[in-house]
Amino acid sequence: MARYRVGIDIGGTFTDLVAFDEDTKKLLRFKCLTNPNAPEESFIQAIKGAGIAFNKIKVLIHATTLGTNMFFGQTGIMRPKVLLITNKGFRDIIEIGRQNRPQLYNLFFTKPEPLVPRNLRIGVRGRIGPSGEELEKLDVDEIKEIAQKYSSEIDVFVISFLHSYINPIHEKRAKEIISRECSEAIVMTSHEVDPEPKEYERTSTALINAILKPILSSYLKRLGHMLDANRFKGKFLVMRSDGGVSDSDIAVKKPAAFIESGPAAGAVAVSYMSKIMGLDKVLGLDMGGTTAKASAIINGEPDLVSEYEVGGTVHMGRPVRGSGYPIRISHIDLAEVSAGGGTIAWVDVGGALRVGPMSAGAEPGPACYGLGGKYPTITDANFLLGRLSEELAGGAIKLRRNLAYEAIKKLGNKLAMDPIEVASGIIEIANHVMSRALRLVSIERGHDPREFKLFAFGGAGPLHAVALMEIGIKEVIIPMLPGVFSAFGLLTTDYKHDYVSSIVKRASELDDEDLQSLFNEMERRAVNDLISGGIKEGDIKLFRVLEMRYWGQAYELRVYYKGKISECVNEFHNLHENRYGYKMMEEEVEVITARLEAVGITSKPRIPIYSATDYIPRPHIKREVYLDGEWRNTDIYIREMLTPGACILGPAIIEEDESTILIPQGYICRIDGFRNICIKEEGHDV
């Protein structure tokens, strides 16, 4: 009898597994290094390493950074050959783009390379007008000629015509012809992927989806064969960028919706814990081996945005607009910075110490791993300062102090500084970068960080968390299983589907009866899709959303529709003021799209609450740790030996298999009833 729910998160450095045993109600965990050239092997290794029989797995939920890595140029991932068919005169849309300049005052900046070269972008005769009327018939003979000419050399045909979000008849006809002429090729239309206005963003989203489809389908196919060979018979789900999960066949059809699945899992875990703890405002910091991700969770829900860029540059956590490729699919609003355990420190041409964006990854990893890495990383700095033990991941990784010292000493020679001073500088710079990411999802989103608690997790997050309280945060919470917390988040996700219909009308022109009819039709589709996926009707929740903007604006805000368009307009004004600092009550408000978010509630692990009796535990050992500019003989505790109510005064370190928690001088922590480690400044209630 199958009894396990298993979540596996494959990151750039580590592969994490958390499993819930429905018989014993216990959580199992396992962590191993990721094989970047064959991540499916790490997936299988994690299950075997945890000692779980494949035929005992009821549900298997997966998150991956495969799509993101492809756009950041990871070796070993080959892009398919894509051909774009669009309206005559519009083949350069994806190269012209928008006037978003990643370097505002640089007249010679280089735009990102187009997703499809110009010789594989073809314009054909035919035109649909902005109201959906046919202005010119589609030239079907041109479509046939293109299909016949490129049938043997193109992997994916992408069709993106003007105004197909209103009337897709030309896209459908072109797809029908190409599918008939090129039976082996993948054919994709823009209205199937992103049925919304703005031809540049719609075409870019369709192209990204097309590029990812063969890559993700090939990966999932290889993984499926390996699971079949190991007698897996359960349900296999994939994490979406918006924090939900879908069946793997949906991931293959629309892989662009899964491109940020890995980072989203951590935010979902924070969301789940904040709900059961009754916390209204929390921030999440996921510091793993390659990057650190910050998120904001309000009333148990992560912030969502409907558009972002992939493959672009990031400055201090903020994506630089115009430096990447726009993709218009809902995802959790995250600020991601190059500050993971494997992030490399270096000296620039001006003689300044820098940290990131390069990462040592899983191969060869930080210098102290002894796997061939020569460059100093954040992990090497923490280890040299005595903040890490000589074993990580439950003893699977042995650290070598001499290798960390030699790597950092080379930087010290360039800077004329002692290696210990250099290591301290590396940590200080990394903390500054992560503080900037937290400011981005709090202060720059109109939130006061003094009202938030910070959940810090990932293998490295709990080491740096208290230093990040400088932005005004009053309490840090280190949850259970912090080193594999994102994988735990996979066990707390729900099914999710999005349904979109374009409107593009002034709010004053809309009638509530028509909107109700539109949403009712989308809801019928949503309920049928979720029930066919095994969700009971009583476990389905539906959320109606309108994307709105002031007349003439280029970007929208999301407003929940509760039956009255007039109430949505008032809510939009308030949201705009909260986000941008002003509102224009006299201006017309335009409704661009109607979106239905359909959620299928799944069973989740029950987190027990224990009674807590305050006591002062005895340290396991003492170790010399470099803190506040000097070496201190510091108490070291083992987390598994601490029970709810334990109170520890800093400086101290708490160690567990996958993570290490630092409590500096002047701070105190207490283990709560959920076995979280709650840290505040000394003198404050804990």
C-alpha cells in the first residue's frame, strides 16, 4: 500500500528530498549534491538515499531550475531550432522589443540576442484587426511553402499573429496546415500560451515556451523511464512558478509556467507555516548553494506578479528591465541575488573585494569541499571563521580547513589583508546583498519590515539571518528542516490552473452581468479539469481576478473581482496608491484581462504542536568562533537534542545535519511548540 508523499527540489548545488510517511506521520529528509549534467540521476539517488521504496510512493512532487538554467547558459543543455511565423512586416518585433534600456546612459549597450535569428523569422500575408475582424485573408499557400521548405530542419514552429487574443482563427488555420505538412515537428500558437494584448510580450512568451518544451519534455521523459524502471506507480506532479502544482503532461504542454518552480517552493513553505502559526506578515529568505531568494507573504499568501524577464541581469536583487526576455505568466514575486554558499569571492580591477555573481555550484563546489574547487566562496569564509563544523549534510560532505584557508589567502595577498579579515569581509558583503533583496520585497513594495517576522532557511540562510534584521525586522524564525525547507514546501502545495480571457475595455463600459457570464464559463472548465485530475469538487476553490490599469498606462495591477466592477475600481485606486504612492480618482480605469485562478486543495502533512517548558540547555561542545572582530569560545548545540522551551543566549551556534544557526552576542533564542528556533534581541520577549 502506497503511503509516502515525497517532494524533491533539484537546485544548482544540492538536491533535497522531504517525505511524509502517512502511516507513522513522520517526516524523512535527504540531501545530496546535484549532478548538473544529469539531474534525473540526482532525483533517483535522493529517493534511494532516503531508503524509500518506489512502489510505496503515493505522490511525487518535483521542483526544478532546469528552465532557468537553460537561459543562463548552463552547459549540456541544447536549444531546439525554432522558426517564428508572424504577420508580414512584423518579423522584427522580438528584436525591437520595448524601450527598456538596461543601461540608461550607455549609447553602445548590447541588447539580448533575439530568441530566434532573423533568417528564421518569416512574415506572411493576412491580418486580424484590433476588434477581431478579418482585414486580410491568411495566405495559406505561403504557410504551405514555409512548412514544406523547413519540415526537415525545424524542431518547433511558433505562430504569433496580431490580435490573436481576440480572434485566433488565422493562428488555428496556420497550425492546422503546418501540423499536416510537418508531422514530426512541434507547432505552437501564441493564443494557446498567452491570450493577452501586447504582441511583443505575447510572442516572447510563446517563443520561451517553444524553446523549453523539447528540453523539459526530454528531461521528464528520461526521468519517467527511470521511475518506471524502479516500479514507481504513484502520481507525479510538477511545481509551477505561481506556487501550485500540475500534472507532468501539463508541464510538457506549457513549460513556461514552470520555469521558476524551484524558487517558488520555498515561498510556499513559508506561506504554509505562517498560516498554521497565525502570522499575518512574514518575509522568507532562502539561501541555498547558488543564490538567495527573498519573498513576502501577506495573510498567508505570497505576492504574485504576472510578468517578469528570464535570462537577464540582476542588480542587488532587482531585475534590470530590458536585459532579458519577457515572459507573461503568473509567478511568485521573488528577489533573487547571487549570495549562496557556493558564491565566489574575487577582487576586481580596482582592487575591491567582490562577491558573486559566479558560483562554484555542485562541481567542483567550494574549495573546502576538497572536490577540486580553487576559488574562495561564502561557505569557505564561514568555515574559516569557525561557524561551520567539519561535516555537512549529515556527514556526506567533509570540509577541509587548509583548503579554505589557502583559497582565501590568495585573495588576502591581492588585498594586503589577513585571511580572517578577508573572510569577515566576504560575509559582510553577502549580508549587504541579501539585505538589499529583503528591502526590495518589503520597503520597495510598500511594506514596513518592522511589522514582519523573517523565516530564514536553506543550507546557509540560518547562518546569516540575524545580521539581516538590520532593516528593522524584530524576530527571526528558523523553521524545522531549514536545509531542505523548499522540498518540504512541495508537500504543502495545491493543484493550480489559470484561465485567461482578454477584455481591453474601460471599466465604465463593462457590465457585471457580462463579467459574471465570462467567469462562469471559465469556472466550468476549471472544475472539469480539476475533477479529471482527481480533485473532489468540495476541495476546489476559485478566485476571480481582473487586471486593471489607468487609461494609457502600460502595466496592470491585479484586483479580485467579487461581483461589482465599481468596487474593483475603488480597490484599484487604493492598490495603486499603496504601490506607487499616489492615485488618480478622476482618471479612467481600463480592464485588460479577466483571470480565473482555480485551486484544488490537497492533503498536507500535519505539523504537531508540543507543550513548551522553559529551560536552559547545556551545550554539546565549545568551539572557537570568530565573532565581532575577535575569537570567542562559543557554545555549540545540537538541534535534535533541544526540546520546546529551550532558551539559549548568544553567542552560540546550533547545528543540524543540513544547516547551521548562528546566534550572535546580544541575541536570545527559544524553541517554540512547532520546534522552530525563534531569535530576538536580548531584552525582548521570546
